Amino acid sequence: MKTRDRLRIAMQKSGRLTEPALELLKRCGLTFRQSRDKLFCFGEGEPVDLLLVRDDDIPGLIAQGVCDLGIVGRNVLDEFALTAGRDVAPLAEWRALGFGRCRLSIAVPQEMDYRAPSDLAGLRIATSYPGLLGAWLRGQGVGAGVVTLAGSVEIAPRLGTADLICDLVQSGGTLAANQLRETEVLLESEAVLAGPQTLPADERGDMIELLFRRLDGVIQVRESRLLLLQTSRGALDAVVRLLPGGPQPTLLPVAGQPDQLMLQALCAGEVSWRQLEEIKKAGAREMFVLPVEKMLA
Ligand code: ATP
Ligand code: MG
């Protein structure tokens, strides 16, 4: 195949992953100009273009080498791995992106008496994920019928085309609206950056490295908070013990107050009011929690 000197990333044209994926790429410093047919986005600064497609097509486009990387739900990527056939190059999940979170679950009619996977023996399960469901059933040693549907899986039990379903769940609202109850989680999913197991070794490889570095920074920063506070030297140990996870804090002297220290700590996640109140009780004051804009370790 003809090699390309620009990186091409496949992503969902219109759906749940579109906005957050574009936002993430923007935060990595990538901006795009959309073609008139809205199928292609030309990268303006860096040599990175986007191909906008249905999410189901993304793993295939990477496997065929049409795109170098893709942003797609783990559910779609793992289903592809199980159903694509042996002659298709295996793909890798290079980064988890932290949005589009959902789970692939078994849900049964509310009135069904479900206790364990063995209760599913002989029943018909409607799903758009026959590969993942089939693998799970085999793992559980349960023989059940798999009814593959492209969409509207949640109404299959009411239509009588299946006894229960295996579908994506986020809040559980759709299940409740259809009198279904979630019983088993088969897969925890989120959007991932997928690519071939062996990345290209040409200029595109360099661009991928750069993208990975920026993504790691953006993902880490998104969850990070900078905590600033003042404490007396006497209370320092007690305060440090209460700091939410992260690297060692930095300590700075406070001018004119030899007993006081200014403490700066990078926290890996949210810092709650309750945590702040505990730290204050231990002797801290003048506390600030700041979002982190950019980080380059
Ligand atoms: P397309 O037209 O691209 O095929 P789609 O209808 O298959 O779109 P969406 O409903 O936009 O796809 O979902 C895209 C991805 O969002 C899913 O594959 C999944 O990874 C994730 N997702 C998060 N929450 C949910 C949810 N409640 N239901 C379905 N998908 C969800
Ligand atoms: Mg789809």
C-alpha cells in the first residue's frame, strides 16, 4: 500500500463520542478544517487528518490500513477482535480516553427470578454484541441462544423475540423504562485510542509518539488539582498525612513567619470539601484548590 506522510485518525461522524473526541484532540493542540461533505477534516497545524465515519467501521478501517488510529468505544473494538476472523491484523488499545463510559450488561425482565448465570441456560438473549456475549457465555459454561439485533435491543423481550438482553448501559434509565433489571456486567467500556499492534516506523510514527505524549499530559491534567495551603511546621506531618494521593508536596518558606510553611501538592483527582475541612482541622489555613491547565513532566 502507498505510504502516507500524514497521520489519519478515524472517529465517529455523529454520535456520543464525536464532541468529546474533538474536544480532546483540540486540547492536544490539533485543529481541523472540515471538508464540504463532512467526511474528512484536514489538520491545520500538525500533519494529522480525521476521517468521520460510523463507529462500527472504525476497527476495520484501522485493520485495513486506511486509517492509522481510531477513537472508538472499547465495546466496539473488543467485539471486532472476537468477530473479525483470523486473517485480520489484530488491533491494540493504545490509550483509554476517559469519556463515553458505559458497561455491557445482561438485563432481565424485572419479574424474572435471576440468581446466577446458570439461570440463563436455554433462554434467548438479544444483543448487538454476539462476539462478547458468546465469549462470556462460554466462559460461564452456559448454553443460551444469541439473537443478534442491530438496534432497539431493549424492546426485544416485550416483542417476544428474546427472553432477555445484553446491551450497553450508562445510567440505567433505558433499562428501567423498559422494565428491565441489570444483573451481570460483561465489560466496562470507555472511548479508547485504537491502532495496529505495530505502529508505523515512518514520519507517522513520530507524530503518533507526539500525540501519545500530549494525550498523556491532557488526560493526567484533566483529573489533576493543585492544592495550595499554609501550615505551621508543627502541624506539617498531620497535614501531609491527609493530602489526597499524588507526588510529594513542595514546601516553601513564608517571608517574616519562620514557623509557617507554604505547601503545594499536585493531587491525582478531585479534592472534596470534606477532605479540605479535615486538612484544615489538622492545622492548615489559606487553602486553594486550582485546576491544572497544562502539564509537561
Ligand atoms: P453510529 O452511527 O456511529 O454507528 P451508534 O448509534 O452506534 O452510532 P452511539 O449511540 O453514538 O453509537 O454510541 C457510541 C459509543 O458510545 C458506544 O459504542 C459506547 O462505547 C458509548 N456509549 C456510552 N454510553 C452509552 C449508552 N448509554 N448507550 C450506547 N452507547 C454508549
Ligand atoms: Mg454504531
